[in-house]
Amino acid sequence: MFVDETTAGGRCDGWGMEIAEEGLVLRELIRRRIFREVAESEAAGSRLVRPAKEGGPVDPRAQVEAALAAFGRNGFLVLVGDRQITDLDQEIDLPPGTEVTFLKLVALVGG
């Protein structure tokens, strides 16, 4: 189950994604999420995926690179259960029912 939140208190409804493996590195989890979002959300809006410039098609590989860069500069955190994942190459245990939270960090006003 994926959940998107912001430090400002926003939270979207969770959504599921089937993952056959019981463990993945974070980089691969982000990649799979974005490829799924691109496939599903071209018409419906998105979460991590940014809209294409000038209304063209969204390039999922470019979106993955942008998301990985955002993670690297602390644009968002990833929590698996109650544990923060800090390394893109860290193996994550994903037994059925695991909640993965993508927490977008919102800058403080004046800070």
C-alpha cells in the first residue's frame, strides 16, 4: 500500500501495487511506482510524476531520474512501516500489507 503525505498535514488515500518479491531496493521501488503512474495517470493526474511540458507524452525514465534526484536532495522521505529508508540502494522488506509512505517535505514559510 502506497500513501502520499506532506509535512503540512496532507494525506491522500492509499493505493495498492502488487509486488511479487518480498524485498526490493528503494531505487527499484520508486522506478516501478513511477512507471505504473505514467501508465495509469496520463489522463488522471499523478503523485510523483510531473506533468509533461507542452502537453507531450511523459517520459518515465526522465521522471524516475527526477524523483531519484528529489530524494537525494531531501524533497521527500520514504517510510516503510515505521522505519525511514535513507539509502536508494537499501533492501526493503515488503511482506503483504506493508505500508510505504512517501512524505513530501514542505518548506517552512520564511525558512
